[in-house]
Amino acid sequence: MMKPFPYWQALEPSRRFLYLFLTALVVAVIGLGVYGYFKGEKLVYPLEKETELFPAEAHLFPSAPLLTPMRVEVNAYLVSEQYAIGPMHLPQWAVWVHLAGLAVALVFFWTVASTLTRMAYYVAATLGMLWLSTFNLDLLGIFPGTSRTLLLIGLGLFGVTSYLFHAFWRSGSFLLRFVVFTALTLLFGGAVFFASPLSGALTALHIVNYSTLGSFVAAVLLMLLVAYENLHGLLWFNTHAQQPQRRFGLPQFLLISVLYLGNLLLLYLRQAGILEIDYLGFDALLLFLFSTAVGFWGLRQREVQYARFLQFKTEAAPLYLVLALLSFLNLGYACLMANDTMVQAYRGAIILTHLAFGISFLLYVLANFWPLLKEKLRVYRVVYDPKRLSFFVVYLMGAVLLVIMVIRNNYAVFYQTQSAYYTYLGDLYQQTEESPLLAEQFYSEASHRSRSNTRALASLADIYHAAGMRTLEMNRLQDLLSRKPSPQGFLQLANLYTDPSDLFDHLKILQTGVRQFPEYAPLLNNLGLLYGTTTFTDSAAFYLDKALAHSHEPEVVQANQLAFLFKHGFKQQAVEFSQTYDHDRHLPLLTNKLAIGFLIGGKTPVQTTAPLQDSILSSASFAYFYLQHLLPTSKGEPKAGIAQVDRLLRQEANLGFTDDLTLLKAVLQQRAGYPAQAKATLEQLAANNTATAGHYNDILGQWMLQVQLYPSAAAYFGKARQAGYRDAQLHEAVALALAGQESEAAQLALQTTTLPEAWQQRAATQLAIATQLTPSQAATAPDSLKVQFLQLKAQKLPLDQVEQVATTITTPALAPAAALPLIERYLQEKNLTTAQNLLQAHFPTSFPKNYLKSKANALQAALWWQAEQWQELKTQLPSLYFTPQDIGVKLYYQAKLAQRNKQTKEATNLFEQLVRQAPWYEAGYLAAADILVRQKQPLKAYDLLLEGITFNPSSIALRKAYVRLALDQGLREYGLQGLEQLEPLLLPADYLRFRKEIDAKLQASDSLQQEWQ
């Protein structure tokens, strides 16, 4: 390091440190520019994914009352994602970085300027003041009107302070000057930000965007300074070797110089439109980077030219680094802000300056050092010591060539710079104005100043998109594509054609984009999805396959493929693809894999329901969360899921998912053993949603039907049918038949023309026949009709007629279902031996654990209780299988056993668990109320019976117990009200019989009331 920079040791330590700091900043902003070059457009116009949810019918809680298939229908969402260009987003961090770089450059500039000799100081101070004026601080509105007060304050602070150091405090060290100007910059900047009516971010954006013009001027000065340095570097490369035989001569130098200048010439001709060739060559920005690096070395070599005004080590070197910092900072900012015109202006200026001064420098070298080059002497050492042609000719000839090329190029760089500047101003006013009229004008002017400015057109399209001006947005995007086709432009334009009537235009744009950019995965993906909405499924599959082959996000296309295959009925392929694709983080893919496994019957991945990290749902996170908790195979704790759903429902941003989340909450409550809460949740959901109330009432009806509350089920199905739910008619007919209203059931079932599907019509017709069969007819009917007949009438007919029908069933699959009503009848007749034999015959230990097995175990428990086989019941009960609908049976007999064994506390706890988990279990409520009365807690028993009636309003036994208890506790009015509600449920004779039963209680309550009076 010391050898190429011999002056380094002569510098004071503080100055060395500051030089290193400044150099490090230059390297950092170059790195930032490289990042912006590759990522800038994606930062400003991010590529986003728009999620679409496809509802697929999923079935939960399946059952088959009266051999009629039923299931709770819910939506299981599949997810597809199409790509879109998001709204314009200016990276604010880039603004702050640029502002910090400007501040550092400002501090270094004025620090160095204060150390210059008189003439150099005046030139530097003038340039510094002009630079400060480009910030347009007065436009911030800190002072009223068009006052230049703030500019004058800034010029005075920096100008006066620098002059004091220059004229009076010349002995001040470089470090002291740096600290003073740093404090001054921070003080002035802090005051500007404090007084500005704009926010800090917008104030920074104002300063930075207005300063870009001055920074570009600094970049042009640096370009002029280093325009020939690449050739200077090539000269050093050819002639620097110690041994003459290792040096290159004139032919090699000419060859490499001509190649270098030829590359610049081709770039210029292409830029000027003289040659219509697709030539990229060596990027001009990279040439500028090389020439800047070589130029620092060259600046030391040419010190002889400026030694009268500046010293290299203390003045020229830091000023050079400040120019480099401003140049690359401005270029990097342009890349980060996707200001393509500013980047093009840089390229144009680099090509013009480097070509013009490169030619003149080459001619200068040949004119002065032709013989020395032929002799392979070390020419680079004497390049600034000409003998024939003065070095001034390089600048003179280069300036002439530069002017000629600028004029020939129609001042393109000038207009590009203006266009880029107006684009920056448009960015500023788009952020500061509520209605961005001024921003629209700046963007429009920018697009007119330079046809290469696609950023301004994209920004105009963004403004029109935000304002809902679809036609204007389309026009701007079409202008953009006509100037410079880009895959992002095609994507953005295509996404405006969302109406089905625009299908052909939509297809045409995407197809054009794919032809021009055949490997751009987002276009291929969107085209595949669009074809997926048509009958051209082969085209959809083709483009999705191509998108997958070229995508950097294969999981996105894989999720879309799964959704496409499922939508179009390719279920086997969907299962195969689902098992092949694997990604543990992409929610749409995980969701679709879960949905396909659940809906088609493939292998469903068992997922642990982890808590959501964010309480604001996106469409993708909602679909995954919803399906993950909806699956019966979920390992998650339902109670934890309920808490998460409640948290999500409290967020206003999740309002669009309210109905599905509330339904999910009801399902989780049902699974968690809170059926009363689940019922209340669904009832509220049905009350708040008129359009979908039929669906929710049908679910309630099925839940009531599964727990054998047939009148309640029929009532809910009736509401669902009136609301127009398609399956409710058949469901209501089944519930009415099981509730004993067979005529009404048959009448409803025979209205087959209103049933939506053929299988429902057949099922309804068979149900109507079953309700009208006589025992003799049933004995000769098909086995399915016999089973339905037994399920409807086994408890009403003489036992021999029931046996006659049951014994004629020969279908093995139907025999267990037919045996259950017969076993129940035997238990009623106290024929325990025959009942036990039938249970053992039809429900052996190997019988599958299903709904029938659960019902058989319930009857087995009842049989052991009736037979007083207490020990057998206690031993076997824990191991018996029960569905959630029959969990009340298990808890009931466990509580009764505990009560019989005088384990009152355990019995009470079990009864409390029973009424919470099985509020439909009538015997459980009666037993629980009885034990509370015995424990001298009649009011608690009263409340318990009231809860039971709320869940099961058609229960005669519960209402009778309620009336008795109310009268016993002197609650006459409540007892009479309960009696009034009981009357419609009883036959007249039964009502009179019950009325006589409670006459004594009524008279006692009358007497008690008269005593109180």
C-alpha cells in the first residue's frame, strides 16, 4: 500500500483516518449501486402474488339415519396464486442512505475547501454554494412565500465558517475543521428537519431528490476528469514492466486501444440510433468504475498540471474522493429508485466523454511517444512531459469532439437528465400531495422529455391505478410497452383485464408477453392459470409445466398445479403430484396438499396446529389455518384453536373471514366437548346471515339428529328448507319420521320434484314407503326397507311382529343396524338374555369402531345396569368405544356407579362433566338434578334443568321435572309458565294426568302465596 502511495506516511494520523473513512464510503456506495442495479426495479415495483381461494365441498360429521347419507358440508379452500406488479414503493432506507452520504460529502467538501489557496478557495466556495442551492430548501415551506431565507442562512453558515478558517484560522487542523463542519451540518440539518412542515421521511426525500441534479453535475465533472484514464491505465499495463522484453510495444497498445475505443464507438452509434444493432458490449457503467479507480492513480501522476492550485495529498485527493462519492451515490440511488433515465444519462455521458477524450488522448500519446512505444520504453512515466504536442490539446480536441457528438446526438444526455430529474420530482410530490396532480404533471413531462423513460410511464400508471382510472392506466402501460417491452409491463397490463368478457384480450397480451419473454415464469404461470378458467386444460397444463421449469419459486407453481388438477377433476394426478411436492413453508402448497388429501381421500399429512404468529390474516394464511383446524386428523388441541379463532375474530382486518372463522369455532367447540356453546355459536351465525342461514340451520339439524333430538332437528331442518337450502327437505323428512310424525314425513318426502339430485329422490321415495309399510308388507320388502321400518316402528309394534321382520333380513351389512332396535326392544321387555345373545352375535369384539358399535355399547351398558351386574359394568365401561354423540352414556353410568358406591363427590363431578359434554342426554340431566336436590341445592338443580330445556326444548321429562321443582321451591309463576309450555307437547289425557299429579303442589304453593299476602 505504501509503495504506490508514497505520500501516505507524510499525512497526519487524523487525516489518514478520514481519508480511509471517505474511501470506505465510496466503496460502500459502489456496492450499494451494484445491489440497486440488480434489485432496484423489484424494490420500487415489487413482484407480488395475488391469492385466489377456490371453495371445495368438504364433509364432516358423517351419519346415516334411516340409511340416508348425511354429512355437514363446509368449504375447504384450495389456493392458487397469480403474479402481479404491486403498487409503487420507494425504499425509504435508500433515501436516508443517500441523505447521509450527501451530508458526509458536504462536510468533506467544505472542510477541504477551507484549506485551499485563495483562487482555488473562491472557485470551490462558489461551486459549494451552487451545490447547496440545488437542494431547494426554501420549497419546504419553512418560511412563507417565495422567500430565499433558508438558502441564505445555509450559504451564510457554510460560506462564512469556511472563510473564517481560510482567512483567519489557517492553523486549524484538518480534524478540527472536519469536526466543526460536521457539527454545523448536523445543526443546520436538524433545524431544517425540526422546522419543516413535512414529516422527516418526506423532508429527506425532498432534499435528496432535488439534490440529484447537482450530484449529476459532479458526476459529469468526474467523467471529464477521468475520461481518458482507462487508456492511461492500458498504457501503464503495456509499458510498466521492469524488463524491456516483458513490455508490450506499439502494435499491442494500438490494438487494445482500438478495441477499447471501438467498443465505445459502437455503444455511441447504437445509442444515437445510427446503427440498429443488438450490441451490448462492455457496459459503460463498468468502464466508468474502472476509469475512476485508475483516475485516482492518474491524478497523482498529473500533479504537475495542477500543482500551482492544489496539492495532491491534502487537497486534490480528498476532493476527488468527494466527487467519486457523489457520482456513485447518485448512480446507486438512481438504480435503487429504478430511475432508468438517470442511469441512461450516466451511460450516455460516460460514452460521450470517454470516447471523445479517449480519442484525443490516444492521438496525443501517438504524436508524442510513437518512437518510445516502438522501443518498448516506459512511456507511462513521461506521459505528462510531452515534447511535440501539448497536453492541452487533449482537452481542446476532446471538448470539440464532445460538443460535436452531443449535437449529433440531439442533446440526448441533457434531455435524459431533465427527464430523470422530473421523475424524481414526481416521486416527491406523489408522496406529499393528497391528489397527486403536480406529480402527474412532472411524470408526464418526464416521459415527453425522453422516450427511454419507462419509469415515468410506470409511475403514471400507478397513479391512475390508485385512482381507479383503468383506461388511462392501460394507455400508459401500452405506451411503456411500445417504448421498451418488459415482462413486468406485460404482466401489469394483462392483470387489468379481469372481466370475463376480456378473456381474449387477456390471453392475447399474455401470449405476446410469453413470445417475447419465453422464460419469464410469472407470465407463464398467469397464462396457465388463465387457460385453467377455460376448457383448454391441455394448454393450462403445458404453461404451468413451463412455468415450473423456469421458476425461482417452484412451490408457487406447484400449488397452482394442484389447485388446477383438483378443479378439473384430475384427482389421481392431484394425489400423485401432492405426494411428490414437498415444501414446509409455502402456505398455499401446504394448504392444497392438506385439502387434496382430505377431499380426495389420499394420504392426508398430519399437521400440528401451531399458533399463528400474526393476528392479521391474509387469504393464504386464512386458508391454511382454517383447513388445518378443520381436519379431523389435526393433532391440535381444540381449546387452543378456539382461543386462536377468538383472537382472529377480534381483528377488524379479518372481517372478510368472519363467517368461516365463526363456523370453524363452532366445529372446534363441538369437538372440544362444548356442544351447547357450539349450538349457540351457530345459532348466532344463522341469525346474522340471512343468505346462508339455511346452511347453518341444516348443520344444527344434523347435530341434533345425531344425538337423537328429533323434534329439534326437524325444526332446524324446517328453517333451512324455508331458507332454500338444497338438502334440507330430505333431512327434514328423515327427522320428522324419527320424531314420530310419519305422515308429515311421507308428505314431504313425496315432493321429489324439489329435490336437487336423483339419489335424494330415490332416498325420499324409499323413506315415504317405509313410513307407510305394515308389518306383513315389511316382512317381504327389501332388506333396506326392513331396516328403516324397524328403526321407525320397533318401539310401537308388538314384539313378535318386530321379530318377524328382523329375522328375515339376510344382508350381512344391514343385520347389525337391524339388530339395534330389536335389542332395545328386548331391554324394554326385560328379556336380557336374548338381548345379550344378539349383542354378542352381531357386535363381537372384532366389530369395527363406528357409530353402530357405539350404539351397541350403549345398549350393553344399559343391559348390565338392568341386570345389576355392577362389577362387570365398572370393569368394562372404561374400555368400551363411544362416539362423541354417545359420550353421555359412558359418563352417566360412571356417575351412577359412583353414586351407588356412596362416592358423592365423584358422582357430582361426573354429572357436571356429563351435562357440559352431553347436554342432550336427558337421563343425565334428570339424575344430575336429583343429586343436587339431595345435596340441598335445589336452586342449582333448577338452573340445571333450565339449561337442559334450553338445549332440548322438546324434552317432556325435563319440563315435567322443571315444573315439579319450581313448585317445590315456591316459584309458582315459573312453574305455571313451564306447565303452559309443556301442554302442547303432551296428549290431552297425558296432560290431565300430569296436572292431577301436581295438584297437591299447586295447592301448597297457593297456600304459601296467601300466607305471604
